[in-house]
Amino acid sequence: MEQFIKYSLFVHVLAGCVSLLAGLGAIIFRNKIKQHRPFGSVYFWAMTVVFVTSLYVSLYKQNWFLFFISIFTYHSCFTALRSLKLKKLHLEQKAAWYDWATDFVNILINLSLVTLGVLIIKNQLQFAIICIVFGSIGIRGSYSNIQRYRGKIKEKNYWLMQHIGGMLGSYIGAFTAFLVNNNNRWIHAPEIVAWLGPTVLLVPLIVYEVNKRKSKKTIAKQ
């Protein structure tokens, strides 16, 4: 079993490196669809491998924080991909059952993460803040998705905005994991800086890209 864990970790690290490089390519070519699509496809499948291997390792080692963060990150990636298939929700298109299930599970997972943060805030302040921040972001993301599934849509380019926000959000998660795992070797930054630094630096990019693509036209209330 230990040998299988080692192989899983090797595959996990390899897929993580591929996802970081492919994700960077997708970001660089975000305005050139022919180049963006293959980078995005490689990124998604690499992140799928990262997700599966991280779930296995986290359950085996009973590392529940890794378990929570794995779901948080892959949820953003998966729902961002699904947004490309759900472009007609404002025309009474129905989300699949697994779209609903994915977000309900994600809400439960992130509620658990926030609860963990609240319970340990007196003894482990930095770690508690990390749990609460990531958990709150995860809950907000699923709430927005569920509103779209219900047809509560205002922006004309809602599917594109979700795709951009979700993919960049998952890239933040992947980059954070890389930074945290190598922090003690290279940077030696405070734990909270390693965990939240990529979010602070890259969230403005999400806001910029989403706002840039907001349509001046809105969808009439259903």
C-alpha cells in the first residue's frame, strides 16, 4: 500500500506541474480561442488527475484539510467547464442532476471547512482564517451556480463570466497548493501568506477579466 501511495504522489505531482503550465498557457492565450482550447482541455484533465490522486492520498493519510481543498479546487474547475454547456439557462435550459449535486456537496464540504475554522480559531488563528476564507469563497461560488440553475440571471454573458471566474479560481487553488508544498524549501514565508497570497494577487485578475466581458445588455427577469 505504501508503494502505491508513492506512485500516487508521483502522478499527483506530475499532473500538478502539467496543470500549472497548461493553465498558464490558457491564461496567456485567453483571447485566442484556437490556442486557448487545447491548453484549457489539457488543464482540465490534468486537474482531474490531481483531484483523484489527492482524494486518495488525503483519505489514506486522513488529511481532511487536503480533502476539503481538493474538492474546493476541482469544483471550480468542473463547474467552469460545465458553464460552456449551460449557455441557455435563461431560455429554460435545465441543469443536469449532477450539476445540482456537485454544488450541494460543495456547500456541505465548505460549511464543514468554515465550521472547522470557527472551532479552532482560539488555538490556531492563521489556520482558522485560511479555513474560513476558502470555505466562504466555496459557498459563495456554489450559491451563484444554484441561482443560475434556477434561472436567476441578469448578465447576458453569465456563462462566460462563470467560466472565467471558475477556471481562474481553480488555478489559484492549484498554484496555492504548489506554493504551500514548496514554501519551506524556497520562500519561507509565513503560512498564512503562502496560503492566501495567490488569492490576494490573482483575484483582481478575475475581477478585471469578468468586468471586461460584462455585457451592457441584461437579461429580462424570468
